[in-house]
Amino acid sequence: MPLPTRRLLLAAALLSPALPALARSGPDSFAPLVKQVLPSVVNIATTETVAQRDPLAMLPPQLQRQFRERQQKRQVMGAGSGFIIDPGGIIVTNNHVVGNADTIVVSLSDGTQLPARLVGADELTDIAVIKVIPSARLPAVSWGDSRALEVGDWVVAAGNPFGLGGSVTAGIVSARGRDLGGAGGVDDFIQIDAPINPGNSGGPLFNADGKVVGMNTAIYSPSGGSVGIGFSIPSEVVSRVVAELRSNGRIERGYLGVGLTDVPNENGVSMAAGITDIVPRGPGARSGLRPGDVIVRVNGQTVESARDAIKAITAVPPGAVAHLVVRRQARETTLDVTLGRRPVIKEGE
């Protein structure tokens, strides 16, 4: 028997016992789910005034003054997606869709267009809340539990790709806990292979029960279109941020004022968060923290990485006390730190 054939038979023999475990299949159709949830998905159109590149910068100052008044700003149009969470007109979307917009217009599934206002936005997590005033109660979706999602679960993404209007795609959860490095350590994306494209930003990700388990936010794409790697903010994060934005219009996070890095064990696996530097006169410095200290717990929560520490610290309101267990020269000590207010930055802690 030729070697290639023997290899093929061997592979088949190894795979055969696992086939019954793969018998679970997807639904025959997503149509019932789509009919249920699509009326709650909206298209968002925005205009934003941006300054044009200064063509006078190379001119002498006296000539710049003569021509400066003739310069005009230009308007840029944008498109994105959102979803209704309150029949009274509360809509969730991405901050990068509406955060800098001068005007926001929401198109409902029946074609109705309504002006919207910004209720609140959080640049760090890229979450925003807007509001329209409808003539009647709107269909709203419900939050699902993103923590219950498993890799391989079916999901449906809805939105406004390339401004085409309400569209849906289906796929599975490809991975959990993706850190894209753009939210100061507080991001925790769901990776999906359901195609999402420019314009899908702010649209919902549904589980098989029609509950919102994420908000579609970003794609990895060398070409600009979908290559099957998309990222959604988990509903666990979105729902919490949205609730605070509705109440306060902004998010305030605790600030320790230290630089952090992962501390690996002998196998190279991160096991704690090490302090690399201290902001002078910051909360950490005032509490007695030092470079070289290793944070192992925050408010009783075990810290296994710098990311864990940042999440735990930013979850504490400014002005509140965080109880840190710190390892210093092989001994553990407890420090109570009154946290400051986190500056509006995207990187670091």
C-alpha cells in the first residue's frame, strides 16, 4: 500500500471515534431570530466638522495672517450601527461612531429617521449612549450573559456594513479574552468569525437566544474588508458602562499612578503585576508603593497579570480606598491606597 494512502487511512481512523461528539449542528435557519431582533437594530449617520490640513504653515507669518480668515473647515460624513435597549429611545453604539459628531441621525428598521443627541460616551472602552425621541415605543433588545459564551458557540452579528442598511451575518465565537492593546488594559474582546465590515461598528452581537452578548467594534483586515476576524466588546462590559453613562454621562475610574508589567513564574506564565515606576506625588507614591513591588491582590481579588491589576484598580471609584497586598523582598504587606481620578488616556495605568 503506498505511503500516502496509509497516512490517509490512519487519519481517518484517528478521527472516526470523535465524530459523534460533532453531531451537534447549527440551526436550520436564523430567520426566526432575525425577525425577532432586527427591528431593534438601527443605522447611524453622522456629520463631523474637522480642520483641514493647514496649507499656510510654510508661508511667512505676515502672509499667514492675511489668508487665515479665508480658511474653512470641512464636514466629514460617517456611518455606523447601534441597537435600542430602551423603548423610550435609548440606543447603544461605539464612541468612535458618534463621539465627535456634530449631528447624529438614526434610521429605524422601518425607514424612519430621527435626530439623536449624545447622552454620554467613554473613550477608553469605546462605548457611547445616544437618545432619540420617538413618536411611539420602540422595539428593544435584552442583554445576554457574555460570560456564558464558549468558543464554538453560534452568534449573529447585525448592523449597517458599508452603509448598505440592516444586514446580518452568522458565525461562531473564535476566541475569548482578546486584548487588542488599545484600551489601557481594560479591554476583553470576543473574537468572532461572523463577517463584520466598516459600518458594522456599534452593532449588536446576538447569541442563539436572541440576547445581546456583545457590541461589534473592530476587525483585523489587511484589505479593509472582512477576513473572518472580528472583535466584539462583551455585554458584561457594555451593559455596566452603559448603565453608568445613562446615570452620569461619563465614567470615572480609579487611578493608582504606577507603571505595571507582568511578573512571570519559572515557566514563563504571568502570575502577578510588578511595579516598574511611580508617578511622583501620585496615589501610589503617597501610599508608600515602590518600584519593584509586586501586586498580588487588589480588594481580595487575585492578580495574575498587569491587566488584572489595571481592571481591578479602574473598577474602584476615585476617592475610594483600594486594599493592595504587595510582595516586597519576599514578604507580603498590605497597603490601603486612596485612589485618584484616572486621566483620560488610552495606554498604561
